[in-house]
Amino acid sequence: MKGSIRMAHVGALMMFATTACRGFRRSSQSATPKSTNRHITVLSQYCGIRDEVRRRNLIVGPSLQTVASRRRRATARLGPLHTPLQSTLYDLEEKESTASTSDEDTVFALSSGSGVTAVAVIRISGRNAFDALKQLLSPYSLEAGAEPPKLPTPRMASLRILYDPLSSSDHLNRMRDPLDSALVLIFPGPRSFTGEDIVELHCHGSRAVTSGVLKALSSLDSVRPADPGEFTQRAYGNGKLGLVEVEALADLIVADTSLQRKQALQQFDGRLSRLYLGWRKELIKGLAHAEAVIDFGDDEALGEEDSSFDSSENDGGMSVWADVRPRISSLREAMDRHLEDASRGELLRDGLRIAIVGRPNAGKSSLLNLLAGRDAAIVSSTPGTTRDVVEVVLDLDGVRCSLLDTAGVREEIEDGVDEIEIEGMKRARLAAQEAHLIVGVVDCSDQKRGLEAVQELIRADGHSDSARSSPHNNLLYVLNKRDLFEGEMEPCGVDSETFAISCTTNQGVDIFLAALSKRALAMISQEGDSSGDLSVVGTEGAVITRARHRRHVEAASDALQRFEVLSSQGYMALDMAAEELRLASSELGRVTGAIDVEDVLDVLFADFCIGK
């Protein structure tokens, strides 16, 4: 409700502004000094309203340069009367251009992680980074008048001795205590990761060395310890990284599998940002022409820069709309194809959940231990041994999978069932509901009851109305204890893939594991895309990896759908149609970090480790 009120308010402001502009233009030729001054006041209010709305991120229109060009065109016919308006605009441009995102503090942190390592990397970033390095490289006290040491050549490693400033005194001839022999690199800004001056110290990785260097840096007044994610935050603030690239870097740091690493690197190189920025640029171009129709379509043809959009005079600008609509329709179709990816990027980033279900003593825990390569779950001949969900993370051909061992499912009226086991069965059903893949484990010697237990769980799960005729799309059956079953096994009568294995002898396990990996890969690959066009998602690698991205792209697509309807309803709906283009551009801007990202940044940088 609040959003609707806000957008209605914005629409009213823009309708008022459009009317003011037209009234000013029409009356400029025959205006009296008094009426002209009144129009100037109205236009000045309009400029303030529009810029204030744009500053508050309620709408996203053309850049200030585009607005400036349009205002100069609109006021050029007024002679000296346009000067106050232009000076106000130039003041706004100057304020925006001089805004700085750099931080005054100089920070340091251990970037290679804690613990004993062969090499530890300590990073310093900020305007005082080189001064801090001089303190560490000087064997004598700089405060006592020692000559400052020469810094290494930028971007070239130099072997230097690091000295402890805490061991210095006021005496020039007393040498400081050495801390370590380290490789030192400097990266002058803005050609650095953060856009600031950066120093990297590659020290020996013992606790004594790293703690000594960090303690020495802490003793300097010009530097302070970095907060989690502060280096990346400075890179974002100084324009070295976009918001999507920052998210990709966070994914790359925590990547567990090769495919997760590959996806994060593809996003980090700017593919997704370039896609969204290209869409947004096309929207802003269409919006600029739309606003030209609104402002000048009734009595003025477009200028030379608008020649790509054919228009004839005195047509109300509708021929320009006819040229804009196909472009916007093609853009919306591209967004829809981008969204029709079965959430593959998110599945690969977050990992798949595979639930192992079945009756007690079917061999679920034995299968989990076999796939994990360790005793992750307790195995016992006593029914109901597993009460809670046991989770093990596996790498199946590059896909991160969480394998869930669940409690055995049986009738609550059976002998030996207690309240704890009933709670375990509830959790087993919940795990099956949330799983992307289900592995039903059945005892070969008791196939009927085992299959019925799995099928009953799936029916209760809502995955299928009839487990035999319409099985769960991602269900695999495992007939365990094959080594104890003599003779040929009869068909199970189910449509899902079935594998006969033995967790004791490993019979058939390799075949089952290969099928499970193939099924997992199929869920995150581009094959079978319902859109029929994989040029964006598959070939270029620009896939949606976060729910935040999907939400904003869906909102942008919805806005473009409304634009297509409004743009065909005549001149009176042009303002509302243009507003939908602004909303679509705003949603894409929120993905790339162009606008309204403070809340996202607070959460994102809090997840980074110190030193990154």
C-alpha cells in the first residue's frame, strides 16, 4: 500500500511537471514580465522536485547530462531567462561529480587466514600505507631523524627486512629488532584492488612472525585493523568493483567445488553486470525518447541525435512510440528467457539437497557412510537407531550436494515405536519435502514394504498423486543388501530408476553413484531449457545466482509488460507508460548497485572475512 501511494505521488509530480513545461514553452513568445517570472518559478520548483525525487531513488530517469541537454533545448528560445535554471542544474552536476567514496583511514589485516602456513600475506590499504611501510623497513627510528628507506618498485616483489618500531628509541644509533625477511610489493592507487595505495607483505607464516608484524602495525598511529570485508568495500566504493562482482567474489571465496568456482569467476569477470547494464542502457535510451515525446511531441520535432527514432511533426509523437515498443518487447522477451533457467545458478551456488529415505534397517546409514568415505552415521541392527537428520557434504562431479540420512519411516503403531522415533520420522518427511533429489533405500528381502514406505512418504510430500503411475521426477530407488539375496531379482514395478547394490561388498555402488552424479549435473546444466534459447544463460554464462537478482529482474519484466499495454492506449497514457520504463530501469539498477543498495551492502560485507 505504501509503495502504491508513493508511486501515485511520483506520478502526480511528473504530470504537474510536464504541464508546467508545456505551459512555459507555449507562453514564452507572448508572455508579460510578470507571467514569465511566474513560469520561471514553476519551472524552478519542477527542477527541484524532479532532482529530489531522483536523489531519493523513487524514479530513475535519464542521466543529468541528458536532462541538462533537454532543459537547454527547452529554454534556448527564452534568451537570458534560462540562465537561473541552467546554473541550478550545473550546481547539482558539480555536487554529484565531487562526491567521494574513499575512506580517510588506512587499514591492515592478515589476508591469508589464521594458523601456521608457509607464507602469510598481510595487506595495508589507504593513503598512509606507504608511510607505514617505511616505518617497517627502517632499521632506525624515523622520529629520531633517520633517513627514510627507499620503497620497492611498484608491482615488483622486493626482498626486505622488516623491523619492529616498538623496539626503537630516541637514539639514532640504536638499531631496531628485526621481525622477518619478507617479500614486499606496493600498488599505488588508483591502479590497485581497492583503488588506494596498497602494500602487501609476504612473510613467513609462523604465529610468531605474523603476530609480531600485526602488533608492529597496531603500534602505528596512522593505521588501524580492518573490519570484515573492508578491502572489498573500499574497492566497491572507489568504483573498482560493481555490486554483482562483489557478490561473485564472496561466492568465489567460499566455493567448494570446481563448478561453483567456475560460475563465480564467470560472474566476477562482469558478464552478468554487462548484461544488466546493457538492458538498462536500452531502457534509458527508450525513456529519453519517451520523455521527448511527452515534452515536445505536440509542437516540436526531435533533434538530430534522435534520428534513429523516426518521427513526423504534429503527430503527438506516436510514431516514436511505435519504434520504441518493438525494442522494449524484445528486451522483455530476453528478460523472460533469462528467468526461465530452472534456478540453475542458485542451485549450483547453494548446492543440492539429497534425502535418503526408507524403512528402518534398510541400509540408509550404511549408504551414507559409504558415499562419504567415513563413519558419519551410527550403524546398528536395532530399528530406529537414526533419530535425527545426519548431513554430509559431497562433491558430485563439481556439484555441491548435501546428503541427508533420515530416520526410518514405518507405521507408528508398530512395536518399539516411541515418541522420539515419531519425531525423527517427522523430520525425515520434512527433509524429503525440501530435497532436490530423493534416494529411496529398500531392503531386497522386503521389497514390498520398503517400496510402500517410500511411496507413502512421497504421497504425503505432495510430490505425486500416485507414486507408481506418476513418480517424483527426481527419485532414485536403491535395492540394498543384494549380496544376501539369492537368484534373479524380480522387477519392482516402479517407473523410477532402480539400482541393486550392496553396501557390504560395494556391488553396484559405482553404477549408482554415476547415475546420481548425472542426475545432479542435469539439474544445474542448460540442457532442456524451456525457453529454447540458451544464448544468454548457457553460452555467455550470465546466470542468475541469487534470489535478489531474480526478484528485481522479474519486477523489471513486469514493468515492461505494463509499458506495452499503456504505450498503445494513446497520448493520455504516455506519462504512465514512461513511468513503467523508469521502474524497470530502477529494478535493474538495484541489481548492479547503481541505486538503493545500502541494506544489501551491510549484509554482504558482514559475510566477508577480515583481510578481504
